Amino acid sequence: MRTADHRQASFWRDGSSRRGYWAGRLTSGTTRQIKGARAVGIAGGPAKTDYLLTELGFDAAVHHRAPDFPDQLAAATPDRIDVYFENVGGKVFDAVFPLLNPHARMSVCGLVSGYNATQPPPPLPGSLMRSVLSNSLTIRGFIVYDFRDQFDRFFGEVSGWIRDGRIRYREDIVDGFRNTPVAFAGMLKGNNFGKLIIHIGD
């Protein structure tokens, strides 16, 4: 998005549930707002999208299980998308990709929609790579330890924002290590609400 004050539209997949680095999820969406961007999130269900809007202050939130999800996404990003944090792939990526602006940037943290696939993924269509070329897109894998030289700066900034109440987060705590398999399977289905944590003892 390019508005009068040149803010960018940033889009986060599944901003209130499932997997992925804490720093790259709720925190990233909120950090984008702190830095002056418009943040749009997506989550599985009205309760989670409402949480993004009312509790975390996202500018818009979209329910990825809605039958008209692509239309909702397009309506939530009228000036299209400049920064996209990819964590799932699948139909969400399919809806996001055509909305990327020229010179958009994509960080790929995960592709959870294909983790249980029994067949290899199909090859990338030529049209996708042609779009990367013609729109000067930047796509990069997000491996957290590639940025270890920025850890001190990150923790210093974010811890201050948490103390100030500018960043808020939610945890979904499951008690007992024996419940890990069920909790993990539920996380991949989007059953948790917040960052999933297994409590194994005091």
C-alpha cells in the first residue's frame, strides 16, 4: 500500500494461532504498526480475527476458512501488499501472491499446509517466476539464526515495547508433557489460541 504518508501494507498469515517464531508473528504485526506500517492479519475463525482487531490493534483481519476468503483479503488490502510474512503456504499464498505490489518483499518462515503431504509438491508454475521477475519481488527464507547479529537489538527494543504495553501477546498453555502429541496435532489444525506452550513442571 502506498498512502499519502507512504506507509506500507504488511500482511501476516495466521496472526493469532498455530506455529512459527513468536518474534515473527504477533510481534511482527505489532512492530510494523509501531514502525508506521498498516498491518493486516489472518487467523482461523471470528474469535481470533476479533482478537487481532480489538486487542492487538491490527488495521484489518481476515478469516482464512471463509468461503469468500480471497475476496475478503482483496477488500482488506485495497492498495495491495508490500510486505508478506509467509508461514503456511497453500490457498493463503495463492490468494496473497496476485496482490503483491511491485518491489514487494516476502519472508518465508514456514509452509505448514504441506507438512503432512504424501506426494511431492507440484513444480512452480512459470507464471509465478515471471511475476517475480516482472514485479521485482524479493523472496527470502526466514531462518532466525541468520539474524543472530541483531538479537541484542531485537530483545532491547521489544522488551521495552512489552513493558510499555505497546506489544501484547497471548499464550495457550497445555499442562503435562504427556499431552504434547495431542497439543502439537491440535496446533497444526489451528485449535490453539495464542502461542502454544507445554508446561512440564514448576
